Amino acid sequence: MEPTPEQSPHHAYPDHWEADVVLRDGGTARIRPITTDDAERLVSFYEQVSDESKYYRFFAPYPRLSDRDVHRFTHHDYVDRVGLAVTIGGEFIGTVRYDRINDQGRPASAPADEAEVAFLVQDAHQGRGVASALLEHIAAVARERGIRRFAAEVLPANNKMIKVFRDGGYTQRRSFEDGSVHLTLDLEPTEKSLAVQRGREQRAEARSVQRLLAPGSVAVIGTGRTPGGVGRTVLRNLLASGYTGRTYAVNRAFDEGLATLDGVPAHRSLGEIDEQVDLAVIAVPAHRVPEAVADCGEHGVQGLVVLSAGYAERGAEGRELQRELVRQARSYGMRIIGPNAFGIINTAESVRLNASLAPESPARGRIGLFTQSGAIGIALLSGLHRRGAGLSSFISAGNRADVSGNDFLQYSFEDPDTDVALLYLESLGNPRKFNRLARRTAAVKPVVVVKGARHSGSTPPGHAVPVSRIPDATVSALMRQAGVIRVDTVTEMVDAGLLLAGQPLPAGPRVAILGNSESLGLLTYDACLAEGLRPRPPIDLTTAASPQDFRDALAEALADGTCDAVIVTAIPWVGENGEAETGDGQVLAAALHKAVAGGSAKPVAVVHVEIGGLAEALAAASSTAAPRPRTVTPAADRPQAATTPSTGPARSTAPATPTAPEAGPAPQAPTTPPVRPGPGSPADPKAGPAPEAATGPGRIPAYPAAERAVRALAEAVKYAQWRRQAAVPGKIPEFLDDTIDEPGAAALIEAQLATAPDPRGRPLTHDEARELLGRYGIAVRPTLPAPDPGAGVAAAGRLGYPVALKTTAPHLRHRADLGGVRLDIADEEALRRAYGELTDLLGKPAELLPVVQAMAPRGVDTVVRASIDAAAGAVLSFGLAGAPSELLGDTAHRLVPATDRDAAELIRSIRAAPVLFGWRGSAPVDTAALEELLLRLSRLVDDHPEVVSVALEPVVVAPHGLTVLGASVRLAPPPARSDLGPRRLPNY
């Protein structure tokens, strides 16, 4: 919306203040600046406000707005006077205004930094969080315009408005003057205000998804008059699922005399339906979708599932159609799943919704599933059905123009029917937000992700998202940091989901293996070693073992204090007549189930080969509720004596001394207390026996290959360890504050950027980088230029021998393998000789740019980097210098700000980490100094987002201390942070 010429030409309409927001009840609204074109809307809005609300706003009866009032409330300069409106369907439902004032409370201009603020919300929309959303946005606008405080006068009886200010989380002062409450709010965001904002965001976005998944009524728009077609298929699936709400068939082509279709009311438009319609499934051609959306909006529909194709997947023209679809739906307060969606499913007994193209509704279960691909959604639904697994909810978002994986995480976090969230993603619209939401959700239930389009270098068709330049390996590392279980294939996703949904988390990596096949046991043992687990020698029950033998052996393994999980391997056993029993899987399943029911809380998985009905029987033995919690003593507190099953012939088929490595390459920090048992929870030794679940224990997952079972278990082990560590978050050491000069660094950065006319910023010189890093306690060893041998000798005399001579030309920097570095030069003669060799081999001094640097103590050469990705945020990276990181990609990554735990894990998570800890008899290096360096660099880029990249290379870590030999820093105006501003829905 553009301003009229009456508005100040030097203060253009701020379209970046426009935002779509989700309100408390899950509906959407639009926030935008008020313009002179809004006079009629303002008058209409005011007429619908009650006399009481008007009195609270103006402190006196104020039945109507005068022409002068209308002019004042619609004419703003967008600096000293600003008004915002919340609209639905183009009409105002709430407004807020600020006027800059001076110390005497009179109108003022900058540099005055206080403003008077006032709100008015239509009575019909009070209680939806309208004023809270307006406060967030008007505060952000005020900060942008240099206003630091809001002042407000509120009548004591206006409790709702007082609560809005009180609950905002801002620092405030309150006094009672002249019969009113005087409030002053400091607008600088605080930890509390950010927490309040994110809490409101979570509840609103979760509610918006819940409204889509649990509607009281559904209309299928585009239902065909004859069997077949998308709309008629969805209607058939809705009816077949036993949907508990009201269903309507809508098609403008229906004959006027048609009253019902497939037993449900048939209508030509939503206007013919006398009752409220909550959800509309749109299955009409793309060119007719706008008409259907308008019909839905005008009749109060709350959400849409758009199955229609022909949008962004078709190119630029389709992408614009998609954006217009989202704008139109949000203008009416509706959220969209799609377009080009496959549909949604909710198996809750109170809903039983299958508004999708899936011909059969899945069984009720504990897994929530989100996918951006209809084809992948079909495959996942089919795979889960074959494995006997049920779902709690399913969303196939298609082009993901609105409702996204982030919204699904918000919903899954508080959904009591979901124990595990599975997501197939082809793009991340807001990686910062995804990591934040995934970390919070993973702290209470597992999140398993498959990321498609990892290496294509392009966004999948139909997905208009910000471009991230960080490689996929970095994305994977950041997901792991957030507790996300990242797997490579949808098969692995199903494998992990089955284990996590039906079994408690393991308390450690020790695995017992038992079964009736020596070979299958050894394969499982090898797979455990390959995945970093610590298997016990397999117990071979022999092929003569009966189901009772399996039951007894499993019961003893579950009671054994030396293992944290059990894998049962099974092949068809030999019956009394000497023939293989291949079809009696139900008997074995019942035996295993009885052993688990009476055992302690350890995960159990089954690997089977050609045993008919076993997987189905194990799944059928499950319940729709969570498994009965079972307790187990953590690994560190258990007795170490091994036990051997006493029933049935048994023998060990692996070396007596396990050869599995420890969990990491170096000593790990002490683990925190285990988490409560249950699906997605490890055992808690202090919790005591938990009450029996109403419908019995959970399912036992079965796998057709040892590698698949072991990989799923390994993911559960790593996730359980993350959960235990996340229970006690890391910290940023306080000692850093005493040695960091943040204001000094800010002044340096401001001065350097002032000299850079290029909006892309500029790299700092060596000396400038040294000075900036020094403000954060990062000392870089100085270098002196050596344009000729004499200058090199003079430089060495100033620094003191021994010295190093090296080139700084970009194509030779850090390339000792090309002869560009000469070390341990002891005297002038050696320096002149090295200088001559260098120039003879590589070129003239003007090309090589030689420098002299004092030698550092011997140690391990490492590389420390930090960079800011516009989509993902600031990333801290670490690796060994040279081939390990450059050739083999052995680099670890963590999001900034990093904690002490992040820094410790960062240096221990690379494959070459043993080199730092005394590998092959070498002296361990000073990892504490290295961790401190990582924390200092993390603080620098977190405090100053203008520092868009830093590379410290090499960092030589010695047994005592470290030396930074080279540093490069680049400054630039910081990229916009969409995750720190007020709540808003993305616009792709």
C-alpha cells in the first residue's frame, strides 16, 4: 500500500513493517502501517468498538471520531508519529499509535527517545493476542526510529491492557498519577521479552496446525459428480476413515436438485451451508482456486488444504500465483497446507481425519510425519503400514507455501499423542528458527530428519526459500548440535522411528546380542563395531533353540547390568521333524514380548530372516499408548559381572575380550543424570517403578537386516547421550568478560566500515585484524614485511631468531607443500640463503610478498574459522590444518554462540581428534587453551555481526599454550536477522 502525496516525501511508506502474524487462537492477521487511504476503515472500525473500550482508550465518553481525529490518526510521518493496524479481510480489528515526546510530555522530534503509545482492539477480537502482537511490532518500529522508551497512561480498571504491558517481558516502571496508571517500558529486548515472544509464537503456531488437523467440519471443494478424480477421492477417504465431524461436498457444477453425494450434503457454494466450515480441501484447477479461496474467506473457514497443482513447480509465473494465493488466504486469516499437497491425516480417536489421497488411513500410533513430497509421503505411509507402525498425524505440504516443517515442530512439541517426529525436508525456509525449534522439541521427544536435495545446488521446484551457502556436511553438524537425528534415506527414517516410538532410550552404547544363528550374530556384532557401539560377545542359542529359550535368554540379558540394549537375531528354527519352522512368528513374538514385559527398561530390536508373520506379530503386540516405563541402573552404576543365559545350549561366537572402541577419540565430559524412561527417554535409576500403561508395553521393532537394526540403535544411543547432556546446558565462562573489550571492538569496526564504500564490506589488513582480535584476547603473532633480503634480516633482528620466512601471496598462503614456508631459520646467513631459494623457486618478491615471523613452539597445526551465513546464522568451525580438513573434509561445526560444552565437543568430534590427545605416544596438546580460543572467537562474532568471516590459520597448539600465526577478517554490514524481530510468518 503506497502513501499519498500528503505524506512526507522524505519518509517513504515503510513496506518492511508489513507482516503476517499468527494470533493466539491459530488464525492469521496482517499488521501494516496506517495510511491516509484508511480513513473509512478507521471510522468503520471505531463504530464497532464498544463504549467501554472507547472510554478506556480516551478516558472519557467518546462515541465517534471527529474529522480532525480521523485526519490525525491516518496521517503519519513514520518517524515521530506512527500508526499500525491489524487487518483481517482488509478491515481493521486493532490499532496502535505512538507519538514521540520530550521530557515534558510534549510532541518532539529526534533526539528525543521517548514516545507515548496507545492501543485499541475491537471487542470481538479481544483475547486473541492482537494487542500483544501489536506491542511487539510497534516496539520494533520505535527502536528502528531511535525511540528507547514507551510511556502509557492506563485506567486502573483496564486490566486487559495493563496485563499486555506487564506480560511483555520488557523492563518497566509503574506509578499511579492523577487517577491513572503511568507505565514506562524500556524497549531494549531482554531475555525475558524474547522468551515471552517465542512462547507466544510456539503456542499460536501449534494452535494453527491443530486447527487444521482437528476441524469440526470439512468441505471438499471440487468434488466430482462422477466417481474418480481428486476431490471425489478425498471425499471417499474422509468417509472411509470414519471422520467424526461434519462433511460437505461442494462443486459449483452440481445440479440444483442434487441434495447429497456419497451420503453427505452437496452444495454449489459454501454460502449454501448453514453451519460453520472449519477446513476446506480445495481440488479445483489452479485458475479457479482464487474464487474458492475468496468463498472460504467470506464464510469464515479457518484453514485450507490446497491439492491443486500448477504453482511454483511450473516456474516464475506459477511462483507468483503461489504468492498471491498465500496473500489472499492470509488476508482472511486462513493458513494453507500446499499447494500441490497430498493431504493431511489425524488418527486421534476423537477426529479420525483422512483428508488426503492416501486410500487407506494408517493405524493409530505415536509417530508424527511431515513431508514436503507427495511421492515420499506415499512411500513412507506404505513403509510404516508394512511394518505395522501407526501414526498420530501426517502432513504432506507440497510446495510448502505457508505451513512448514517449523510449524509441524511447534505442533509436535506439545502434542500428547506424538512421541516421535519424522520430517522429510527438501528445503529449510528459516534454518535459524528450525534449529531453535528442533533443539527444544528434541529435548522432550526425538526428531528424525531426512534432507532431500542435499547436493543438487538448487532449491527444489516450488520451494522459494532463502539460499544458504553452507555445505551439507555443515548443515548435518548443526542439526546434530540441535539434537536432530539426521539420516540419509527414508528407509533409515522409518527404521529409527520404529525403534524410538516403541522402545526406551538406551543408557549407554553396550549391546547384548543373542539368537539362534552364529553367522547372523557375528554380522550384528560387526555392524555394532562399525557404528561405534560396544557389543558384548554374541550368545548363540543354536538352531535348536525354542521360543522359550529366546524368552529366557532375553529376560537374562535385560536383567544383566553390563548391557544397555539387546538385539535378538532369529532365523527359522528346526522343529521335531527336522524341518525348518518358517511360519510360527507369532509364537516367537509372544515369547519375546513376555520377556520384555517383565524386564527392565532397555531397548530391544529383532533381526529376522524369513520368519513368516514375525514382524507383524511383534507390531500387533503393541498398543496405541506409550510403552510401560521400565527402570534400569545406568551403565556407570551397574555391576560388571557378565551373565550367561542358563536355558538352552549357548556358546560365545566372538573374542572373549570385546574390541569395540570407546565412544570418542578422547576423554569425554561426565554425563549428566539419565532422563526419564519411556519412548524417547532413557532410563532413570531414581525414578522408581512407574505405573503400568493402560494398554500394555510397546511394540518391538523388527528388521530384515542386521545393519539396519544396528544403525537405528546407534542413532538412539547418540540421541540419548545428547538428551543427557542437554539436561544441563553448557555455559559461557565468566572469565571471558574480564578480558574482552566489547566497546573498543565496536569502535574499531565502526571506523573500518566507515572507510568502506562497498556495501559488501572489506577485508582487514593484517595489523587491523590483529588489533580487532586483540580486543577479545586473541593474540596473533606479528609478521614483518621482507620485500628484499636486507629487510628480512632487519625484521628478524627485531623479532629475534629463530624465525620463519613465508610468502603471503594468495595462491601460496598456507602452502608449505609448495615450498612457500621456511622454518627454524637460526641466523642471518640462513635467512639470506632461504630468501634466495624462495625467490628462485617461486618468483619475484613483489609476487610472493614475503614476511618474517618469530617461530612458535612446536605443536599441532589447526584451523579455526567463523562465518555468517545469511540463512543459517553464525557458524564456528574447527579442523586440523592441511589435508585432514581441506582434502578429507574433516571439519566440525557448531552454531554461535558456543558454550563451554560446544567448544569441548567441537575439538573432539573430528575424526583426527586423537592427534590432539597423545596419538601414538606424542605429547597431548593444550586443549583447554584451544577451547578458550574457540569461545573467544564465538563471542566476537556473536557480539559483532558485522564480523562476517574470520579465519585463524594456522593455530599451533602446543603442550602448553597455543600460537595464532595467521588471521584474516572480513567486515560487512550484518545480514538481517529474521529470528530476532517481532513474530511474523515468512513470505517466500
